[in-house]
Amino acid sequence: MTASALVAAVGPLQHAAESFAAATMQLGFGEGLRQFLGPDTLASVVVEGLAKSAIYVMIASGLTLIFGLMGVLNFAHGSLTAIGAYLGGLVMVTFAASASGNVGRIALFFVAIVVVFALLTAFGGAMEVSLIRPLYDRPPLYQILLTFGITLVLEELLRMVLLFYDIQPSTDWLEAQGTRPEIISKTHDVFGLGVEGLEVFQILLGVAITAGVWIFLTRTRYGLYIRAGSEDGEMAQALGVNVHQAFTVVFGVGVGITGVAGALLMWDSAWAASIDLGAEVLLPAFVVVIVGGLGTFRGTVVAGVLVGFVDAFTTELFTSNIVGFSALPELFIFLILVGTLVLRPQGLFGVEEVGGH
Amino acid sequence: MTLLELTDVETYYGESHVLEGVTLSVEEGEVVALVGRNGVGKTTTLRSVLQLTPPREGTVEYRGEELVGLETHEVAERGVGWIPEDRRIFSQLTVAENVRVAVPDGVDTGERVATVYDTFPILEERRDQEAGTLSGGQQQMLALARGLVGENDLLLVDEPSEGLAPQIVADVAEALADAATETTLLLVEQNLPLALDLADRFYVLDKGQVVDDGETADVSADDERLRRYLSA
């Protein structure tokens, strides 16, 4: 290893050590812990944990549907989320003036997610038929390279369109965030507890989408075909199931849900619509999918909740009250991933061998 | 009336030439046994009918319609059912879901499923159980139920007695005999007494070719005519 390479390798570690050494004891350990364990703080952390869980489940749902049922690892997932965020923002920004008031804005948002879902489902279906399907009989590396290539193309196309319309692609699209209705923007007093409207909205939408996917998979005939086809595609075909069509629907719906998650993140200043959203979403989505068990929707829901709560608790613990060290919450999320891979490589609900098609 | 007719079928796995000009036919209402040693192409013949492994040459006609070129689900939609060699039940679905998935679209699922549960009461008892947790015999019953619930006109049955205890084999034989009263069967079976007992006619396959055929009434399981092709 050359000296410069050594310095480059040690640099981040040194920076982390300095940050940790500089970590401030904001309130003193005892006082901070007392505040952290107080009912108000705990309650707000639980609400935040639920909101983060909803986000993590939503951003991972599309990925897990597509991988679990089709065996395709979709690396274009992140950029499709970003496109969903911009499409949702476009609808909101374009029609916000004609939709005033809380009810009008929320109704417009639901119109936006219907538009995003419809457009991205159609795009996902077309992508499966034209690009993914010819590669089913090839090793998974082909699909990974293809979807990685798609993400590069989509990002650059998105960047060109944004620059053409004079929207900065690398910074948050604040105009879209500004379309939030007042009821979602402000903090509400619930039994003396400050609850952010956006968090409640994220929780409700997350529950609705999770329930919708769950019902689709377990209570509809098409869901039954999809689950059968994902376990043994050949057998399902021999029973009359058009597995190709089922996979097109799954890919389309998976991409559609991904886009809806993006539309929701567009309103959240912690994420927001930007090209970088693609990369920001991709990593936690993979963490949730791997921790839950590749391809199990139930596992994704449980892992999303787990990661969401760990994120919320560690954020409160390490950035607000006791120690100011902002990298720790993210570190804990990846510790969950490492722990899972060491102790249970197939994930919480995964099976060791996944049926192919 | 001829239900299924294979003519000069040539099927390959990659470069491996498995079926070398197989010609056979199945009349409506009869049970035809396809016998032969392991690896001679019996399962491949069934897969060629289903278009799971489409023939490169030759024709596969069902009710006079060419099946080569169709998708497998289109073959199934025409009334061709399959009970595969290794059962291939959907282990992560419940017993009830395994049965339901085989009922064609637009058909009264409840009525069909009830009929099958009458034939296999053990499956109704375990309807909410994950199919992967069933015993081998119960899984075979489920595979049979799944084949029968579609009310197909032709059932391709592959080694239904393989790996089963004698009592279960007797149950399977009884279920197949019942099925044969309503459905045409093309049966691949290593258990020669069972095959000859169920079938009206037989074809002997060796090295990817039909080397003998006839009425089962004319042969017995220890007949030299069959033994030379079937003994290891």
C-alpha cells in the first residue's frame, strides 16, 4: 500500500475519531437519560419510529416484491423512486394553486400518487417485457448489470429534463415541498404531546399501502397465481397460469409502489425530491430487504419496523439528548444488517433456498 | 377419437438428443402406459406434450390441433393436466391454495374444490396447513387432487407411486382408477404391475424411441417381451 493510499484509508477513521472526541455532552449523561426516558420524549420517539418504519417499508416493498417473486435484483429501484418523487411533485406544483385548503391539497396528493402509480406501473411493465424478460434464463449478474445500467440512463435523463426546466437536480426541490397542506406541515398537540402532521400522514399511508399489497398477494386470485409462479413457475404454467403475464404485473406494481414511496418522500425535508434521493433510498431499501429475508413481504414489513424504530431511538439518543454524534444512528442500521448476515444469513423470515422460475 | 398424437417427435436438452422420433397416440377415454428404464425419455415425452421442453422436430396434436409453438399455459388451458414425477406442490402455499390455483378461471372454485375434498378427505382436514409440511403420501394426494380439480380431458401422470409406502401406492392406484373413469390418462410408471393394471395399452420406450407397443391384456409384468427393455 502506498503512503498516499494509507493516508486516504486512515483519513475517514481519523475524522470519525475526532468527531467522537468532540462529541458534546449536551445535558450531561444522567439528565439526558432522564429526559430520554420521560413519557413525552418516548412517545414522540415512538411516533417518529412508526413514521420511519412506514417509509422504510414503502421504499423496500417494491424491491422485495420484484426480487421475492421474480428473483430479479432491481438496482434501478432508487432512480425510479426519485422519478416518482419528481412526478408527484410535478402534479402538486402544477395544480397546487387550484387546490387550496387542507382537503384540496390532500385530495390533490392522492390524485398525484394515482398518476405516479399508473405511469410507473406502465413503465415498469414495459421495462419487464422489453428488457428484463430476455434475461430470465441468464445468470443473475446479467440482471444486476442491466438494472444498474438502467439506473444510470434514468438518472441522466432525469438530470437533463430537470436542467431543461431550470430545476436544480442536486438540491431539494423546495417548490414541491411547499405544496404541503398546513395540517401536514404543522405540529399538532395530541394529549399534550407534539405530533408532526407529516409523520401521522406517513404512518397512515404506509399502513394503507402495506395492507393493500398484503391483500393483493394473499386474498386475490392473481396474488395466488403470483405466489405459485414465484415458487415454481413451470408447474404454475402447467396448471394454466400465464406466469409471464404475472411477472409483468408484479414488476409493474413493484415499480408503481416504488414511485408512490418517492411521491411521499417528496414532501419530507429529510429526503425530498432530488437526483440523490435514488442513492439515499437504495441502501436502506436493501438493508430492509436483506434483514427481513430476501423476497418475503412479511419479512420486509417486520424489518422495516425494526430499522425504523432503531433509527428513531438512536437518532433521539445520539443526536438530541446524550451524545451529539450524528453518524451513530446510521451506524446502528448497518449493525443490524451485519448482525443479521452473521447470525441468520437468510434474514428474519427468509428461507435458505428461494424457488426460481 | 384420437385425443393426443405425437408424430416423429425429436426433443433435445441443449445438445443432448433425448427423443429420437417418438410416435404414439392416445384415444379418448383410454389409459395408456409409457414404460421403460430410467433416462429413456418418458418424462421428456410428457414435457414435450406440455411444451415445457418443446420438440425441435415432429408434431404434437391434441384434438387435431398442433401444440408445438404454444405456451405451456395455453396447452393447459386446452385441457391437458400434469401430475409431475416429484409432485412439485407449492410448499409455501396452503393445501387449499394449492388446490385453488389449479381451478381454471371463470369456473366455480368452491364446487370443484368440494368435489376433490370428497375424494381426498385428508386434504380437507389439512386445508389450512402449509403444503410443505405434509407427509410424502399426503403430498402425492395433493398433487393428484391438483391434477383432478382442473377437470382436464387428458392427464399426464408421471411416476405417481415413486417413493411411496405400499398402502399409499394402493390408495394412489385407486384414485387413478377413479380418475380414469372420467379422464384420459397417459401414465409414466416404473411399477410395471401397477401400470399394466391401470392401462388399456402400453408403449415401451428405449433410448428415446418407441420399441414396442400393444394391449396390456396381451402381456404380464414378467413377460420376456417387456423385461428385456425394463431390466437394468
